[in-house]
Amino acid sequence: MSVDPSSLFDGHPRMRAIRTIIESIADTDTTVLIRGESGVGKNLIARAIHDTSARRTGPFIKVNCAAIPSALLESELFGHEKGAFAGAHRRKRGQFEYADKGTIYLDEVAEIPLALQEELLHVLQDFRFSRLGGQTTVEVDTRVIASTNRDLEAAIARGEFREDLYYRLNVVEIHVPPLRERREEIPSLVAWFLAKFNAQYGRRKALSAEMIQRLQEYSWSGNVREVENAIRRLVVLEHGEQAVEALLGRPRHSETAARHPEIAESLRDIARRGAREAERKALAEVLDQVRWNRAEAARILRISYKTLLNKIVEIGINYPLRDIGRPPRPDPGVRSLFDRDPRMRVIRPIVQTVAASDNPVLIHGERAVDRDLVARAIHAMSPRRDGPFVKLNCAAIAPDLLESELFGSETDVFTGRHQRNPGQFENANKGTIFLDEIADLPLALQAKLLHMLRERRRTRTLGFWSLGSRGMIHVDTRVIAATNRDLEEAMKRGEFREELYYRLNAAEIRVPPPTKEDDNNNDPGPDQPTVPRHPVPVEAGGRLGRLKVRESY
């Protein structure tokens, strides 16, 4: 939208007040938030702020945040390195870098996704950031102007916009009134657009005083942009006057509102808001039920762990205040583990027997804290006690990152990672690796782990390839796995490999389930499940708490 600046700021008193604000902040780098309906001239005001500032000789970069797909917006703003994602064949500078020594204008800032709002907040604090896929820090000297046509206070209340980002942007606020509230500007705007388009298209169109009066009385819901399009239509079309007459003959906004109740949102927006509120309520209830154990909540909701984390950020659910400041759980240590808990005293002889061997162990237990302590006890009692004990929760890592976390990656396999990254199996060399929530391991990685266990039976070492490697890596590591799920049922559903189950189940320990008194005395804390996902079956004959060793391993 191109408008003569004088026609925008010289008419209405409120617009003259805006010009005064622009002049008063000309010698500062204050962040500005421009608010107003679509088409009122927010872009022109942003440009005027830049042109009157000390940065006028620098670049003015406009980014329409609503016009760029969410998946590409981070790269557009902050740039990316070569290989950061498919199709990134070279380094690309972001718009913040292009705006160095100048001004960046974030139009429709309310459309930025919540996850990216957090990153933008950090950038606004010190104007430092890293390109997507990069490790080096980029520092820029840029002024930020943002605009929106949405009610940000309502968006904050709905969890759609970060409150801290709102206050970071809203240092100086300029509210642009709609054109229907400053009708005295309409004749000058019409005259300016008419002269512009006559010169551009070689026409000699003119308007009568009566027509100008009617244009001034019309409620321009599209504001200045609608005026511009109407005059362009009048000039370009042979019978443009008829098109303008048809426009003016439509019911005015006020008349339509009098006959019909005003609906501020479209049906799609209402449906989207209702779905978001229902989603937020469901997530909050489930997270509260499991005391914010995200892995447990993901299973209950039947979504991936990564999707759950993204939803928590997107919807804006905050960690409950009652859990902030909770004292850390005391670590009883291996020596006092079996003495303080009667359930553990039952399985102490089993743990001692298993610890003496080097076979894989599968631990069944309802509570993560029990599984963890038993695994640590096995390690502490084993000949590997002087080696590392490495724990990895298979449910807490995104599936697309789990392979790299387990087996490592070579130099430059991932963009921005310029050194070799050893995996947890390498970190556990000469010690023990504890794979908790083993049932959440994707089937493809189950196959890789199965191959490693086969290799171990033959060579007594675990052999594997890290991502991007050309040779096999061998480590001397003991594997302990744990789960609270029924693996037999998972095998029937095709979710867990049968052969891997028997490889891991060379020795099996079933931790007795906690009693009600145990639950009261041992608060699991916010990161541990309080409700078992799949109760561990107790068979007649007392299988519970007994060792089952498979000699065929």
C-alpha cells in the first residue's frame, strides 16, 4: 500500500498525535508496537519511524510473519547453515542479519508460533542468535518494529501469545484509528490515489463533489487499502464509476450490525479456538493426573513424546506452582536400598546373583524410581562397579534423535556439528548402560540393538556403526533394560521384537509393586508416574520377585 505521508498525518488530530510520537522517538532505538485494523496504514507508519530515525541510511526490512509457513519462519528470520535441512544447499542469512544497522519490521507479529516467540524473546534481549543448524553466535545492531491487527491481550489470555514477549515489544505503542473514525482524511486520500493512478495508467478520470461526499460517508471496513483498490478500479475499468456505485450501494457496516449481531470471529476461528481450548483442558488434566510425567502423558494421549512437548509449548501450559521448590528426592544409596524397603529385601538375593554375571538383565517395575535403583544396585555389586553407569530413558528422547544419542554420530553428519559425537554406548564402555522404558524403542532401533546383542554373544563385545561412520565400533558394555509395560502383549501387537525380548530377558527381575503405604511414604515427585501404565501380572506360584535365568543366551 503506497500512500502520500502528508495525506496520512495531516488530517485527523489522532494521526497528528501519532506524528508527534514518531518525531519524539526519532533519536532513540526504542522497540515500537503498532496496532490497528488491517489496511489502516501500519506499514507506512513503520516506514516513517525508520525514515525519521538515525538509522534512515540503513536497510528497512519487512517480514510478513503471517505469509511465511511456520516451518520456514525461523530460517527466514535467523538464517540457516548449509545442510541444516533438506534443500539447504548453502548458507542463508536471515532477515535480522540483513537488517543490521537498520530496522526490521515484523508485520503480523501475533502469527509467530509460540515456540518461535520464545526464541524471538531471547534475541530481543541481547540481539544475539545462531543460525538454524549453526553453532557460532551472530550479533546484530537492529531496531525492531512490530505490528498486529489482533487483540494481543485476548491472545495472551488464550495462551496464544507470550506475555513476556508482549511487554518486550510494547515499549512504545502506537494505535492507528480506523478510517471510519477519521473521515475528514478521505477526500485527500481519494484525490491522491486518483492523481496517482491517472498518471500510472494514462487516464483522465475525475470525481464529482457529490461522489466524493458519498465516498466520505461510506464505512470503509478495509480502511485505506480498500480506498486504494476502489480508486484503482475506477481508473482502470472503462465503466469504473459503476463499480464504485455498486460498492457504495452495499449496506454499511453500522447498518448491517444493527440488523445482525456482530460476530467477531469466523466459523473457522471459532472451531479452531474451541479445539484449542478442549486440547488445552485435556492436556492439563492428564499432566496433572500423572504429576507432569511427560512420557506417561504421551502414552495416555496416544501421541509421541516430541508432539506432547510441542503441544505444551504451543498451548502455553505452565508447570504447576505447587511443584516448584519441591525438595529433591533423597538418594538412599545402594547399601541402604534393601534395608529401608521391605519390597527390595525380597529381591536382594536375586540382584546379587545377577550382578555376578555379565548377561543382559530385564527389570519389570511399576515405578521408575524402583527400576533405576535396582539397575544401579546391579552395577554397584558387579565387577564393573568401577566403570561408568550410563542411564538413557528411551521415552524421553525424540525418536529421530534417539539413534544418534545411543550410537553417536561422525563429524558433519548433522549441520553445525563439526566434531564427532560419541553415543551413550561408547560412554558406557567398560561399564553398564541402563535402557529404561525399553518398550518405547522404535522397531528400527530394536533391530539394531538385536544385532548388537547377537554380536556380543559371539565376540563378548557390542559392535555397531555410529551415524556416518565407515567402520564398526566395538565396546565392552553390559546392558540392563527396564520397562513397566507388558512386553508379551506388545509383541502380540507387533510393537516389540520377540527375539529382542528373549535376548534382553537372559535374566529377569520383577520388582514387587508398591503397597498403598509405600506410595504414601515415597512420593514419586513430579517426574515419576503415580499410576502404572500396565500392571505387572502376579502369577500363582510366586513368580513375583524370583529370578528367571535363560541359559540359552
